[in-house]
Amino acid sequence: MADRQDARPMSMDGKGETAADADPVRAYAGPVAHRRIKRIKLALFLSAMAACLSVSLIGGIAYAILNLFGNATGFGMFDPSRASLMGGVSAGFQMAAFNFIVFFFTVPAAWIALGLSIGRLPHRGISARRAYIRWGAIWGAVLVGGTTFGFGLFGGPMMAAGALVSGAAVGALAGAGCGLLFLAIVRPEAQLRDVDVSMF
């Protein structure tokens, strides 16, 4: 019949074309955007191991420098046994230096923290280096600074404050390095740019 209408859904321009017919490239590229990002678990494991070792290394070097400076100048304020602000700073570096001893706790904690922060960035299409450095530093400061602050409370509030400052500084440096390591392993920019157009 002449008045019979086409059964196909009409588009906005009334030409009888669907969105997929009008723009086949965009319709095909949609599912590709949700593809799987590779090497994330490997990068998280290696970054967590690197976090444990780098915290110990940075804390040990900082404590050694502070101890040598205190011995050379005769300042007793850097004694970690003193319940003072500078004593807390020295104690925070000392606690960070022994981080590797409790690796069975710190490595899984770093793995979880990194997985919930920088580990989710590639899936969101974020490849900017500053984002990985920033979130790695933030979570490193939270984990290490929070731990040293908790142990520093046994020496009083001033010692806890000093331990928080030094621990957060060590954690931020180590976390920033872990963010760069994660970025180098995963290479999200290359993976997000490499769109697989193969049908099979």
C-alpha cells in the first residue's frame, strides 16, 4: 500500500537511517574503548616491592645524614630517643629504614593502595605522567606517614608530629618513584592509542 511506512526506525533527519548506519566508525569504536589494559597486575606487584625497598633506602640515607650532622655539630636534638619534634623526625627516618623487616605487611598494603589509586587510572583513559606521580606520592605519604605517626605517639605528641613529617616525606618520594615505575611498565598512553581494528 502507498501509505505503508517503512519498519526501520527513523533518525532525526527522517531518512530512515539509524545512528549505527549514519556513523559506522563511531558505532564500532565504542566497545573498543573498554578494552583490557595489559600488565597492570605485574606493574602493581613490582611497584609494591619497589615501594618497600625505596622507603627503607630513603629512610636509611636520611637517618644516616641526620645522625652524622648531629654528631658533627654536637646537637643532641636529633637523638631519636628524645621526645621532641626533631627527635621525632629522626625517629621517623629510623622507622622508615626498617620498613623492609615488615615486608609481609607493607608490600600487600602498598599493593592495595596502589591498586585503588594509580592502578585504576589506565581504565579511565588517564595517561598523564603527573597524575601517576601525584597519586603515588599522596598514598605513599599517607601510608608511611600514618605508620610513623602512630608509633611516634608512644613518645608524645611532639615526637609523633616529627615522625609524621619525616615519614610522609619519605613516603611521598617513594610513592612518586613507584608511580613512574608503574607508568613505565604499563605504558597506558601507548595502549590507549593502539586501537585494535581487527575483527577476529
